[in-house]
Amino acid sequence: MKRICVLLWAVTLTWVGCRTQKNTAVMGGLKEEVKNTVEAAMAETRKQYAPDKRVALFKVETASRNGQLILRGETNLADAKTTFLEKLRSQGIEFKDSIALLPAADLGDKTYGVVTISVASIRSDPKESAELATQATLGTPLKIYKRVGFWCLVQTPDDYISWADVGAIKWMNESQYAAWQSTPKVIYLQPSGYAYTEPNPASQIVSDLVGGSILRLVGEKRGFFHVAYPDGREAYVAKTEAQTYDAWLYSLKVNEESLVNTAKRMMGLPYLWGGTSYKAVDCSGFTKTIFFMNGMIIPRDASQQVHTGKGVDISQGFGELRPGDLLFFGKPATDTSSERVTHVGMWIGNNEFIHASSHVRVSSIDPAASNYDEFNLKRLLRVKRILNSPEGDIVQLSKSKVF
């Protein structure tokens, strides 16, 4: 998984919200009551609009010049900025507003993007050495907020905000993005494979593909889909390995069996902190991928996923669990600390759950089983049922648009 799944859109994103010391930047020359009022308004606004730094950006700093209060920073939430400033005005506080509202003005109208490679790595900071926050597969739409060098701050369909390589994205304006969304699509359904220059697997490879890759449908030829990438490249994908996006959605029969079958197709995949694809996964990236391939977008991290779905009572044992239920592990709350979810897996029946730990594998809660997992059983916190549950941040994929 990641940040919470090691024991992460949590990655401590320096651009998503600020720590207390940043929020109380030096305001020399200002009255103490003004400082306290500003800090309180900041905290209230952040609690209301951006309580999770991974999915909402409200980074505001304060300073003073010649006794004047200066507000600077950035946010992607217009309502949050408006509310914050109104709180200050209602208290009679005068200030200079230098809070930038994203997307940044220098992007022009290119504030949309679509991933053009099989798996785009999205990092916590705009540099190659930064921690891998999450990933996005080919065809994933993104909101673009700003650019720094060869990196751009993006938001994925599960609302995660992190930094992507600009070369992995086709930048679009609103009309171009709408056109892309409205065209027929093809979704790749094998764990991995290739697209070719001709309707022949012996021809030149255009790129690799992973399960969930989405391309524009151009036509069909000799058992292949003729497809186009977001950046305009064209290729051929075997029809035995893919399906039109709409047909795939219509054919989905999401149930306990389909969730388990999807999970088992990823058996043995290596663990990768931040991974969310058929190349490698972390624990929550694994569960997220299971549900995506069954037509659902769930939150990125385990500590977010735990707030979705319906709770399953395990106080009297595991008899109420059904395949597809998510098991959350970590540290329980104490008198001095709150609960901390650090790992997630999925129940598959027969006293077993499947999870990404070193690699995707099956563990048992049965002490007599060879794959008994005493470590995780001892730190099991709760179980949530996503299937057929409307509760929490669960998005059903729809025919009308991709993601």
C-alpha cells in the first residue's frame, strides 16, 4: 500500500496543507489577537474544506510587511479561500490577499490531461528521487493544477494530489478533453501485454499495456482493435485481450466471485510502495485495482478506504464475513493516540484473505493452516463491505464518460 500501508491520494505532501509552524509564519508587528484570529480561521477552514491533505490543497502562510498582514500560498478550493477571507473580514482584519487559486494562470487553458504511458509514476514532490505517492494507468484523466520544471501537480480520479512527469501526460484544454471523453474507447483486460503497429503480434511494439489501460477506438481489423493513444499514436490490440469500454461495463457482473477472481489474477505481483497497477502494488493499491477492474473507484489509501462501505461485525468471530470484504489492520486507539490503519487485505472465504505484503499472497486466520498469519490477525482492527454498499467515497464507472 503506502504511507498508511506500511506500518499516502498518507504521503506527507508539503504542498497539501501546511503544518502548524508554517501556518504561524512570522507576523512581526501585528497584534497577538490578530495572529490568534488568523490562525483560528485557518484551522477552521482547513478542517471544513481540506481535512485530508492527500486530496485537498489548502496551503496558506502568513507574514507581515510594515505592519500589514500578508496572506500567501495556494489552494484548489475556491470556496475554501472565500470562506477564509470572509472569516477575517468579519473580524475587521485588513490584509493583502496573495493566495493563488489553482489551476495556475500560466497554464492557460491546458488544465486537463490524460496519461499516455502504461503506468505513470506520481510522486510526493517534483523530483525523481521523491517518494512514489501513487500511479495512474494509460488513459487515466487528470486535473492539472500547476507546473514546476518537468513536473506538474495533478489530481487523479480518486482525488489524490501529487506530482507527475509532464512527458507522461497529454495536456488538453476543456474542449479537447471533452472530445477525448466522448469518443468510443477500448479497455485492456489482460494483466499485461502489448499494442502493435500492425494487426499482427509479430509487428513492431508500440507500447506495453496493463490491465485497465484505456485507448480510443478507431476501428477493427483482422481480429484486432485499431486504437489511438491520447497523444495521437495509433496501434492495434488483439480483440481476445480487450473489449470496448461500454461493452465491458455492460458485461460486468460484479459479485463476490468476480472480486476474488480479479484478486487472484494478481497473485505473486511484487510489492511496491505507491504501486497501483498490474506491474506492482502496495496493499491499498492492490485493493483499489481489484475494485477498479470491477467498475468501481474507491479511495487510494487504506486509511481512506476504511471510511467507505458498511461495517461488518467481527466481535463474535468471522462468521459474518463474505468474499470481497476489506480487512483493515494497524494500531487501535488508546487514551493518548487515535486509531492508525496501516494495512488492508480482502477476504476470499475459507478463513483466508489476500493482500500485498512482500508480494500478493493469500494468508489464513486458521492457526492450523500452513499460511497462518498470526501477526496480521493480532492487529486486525475492523472489516468493511464495499460490495453493494452506497456508503463512503465509492464511484461507479459509467458509460457516459471514462472515470
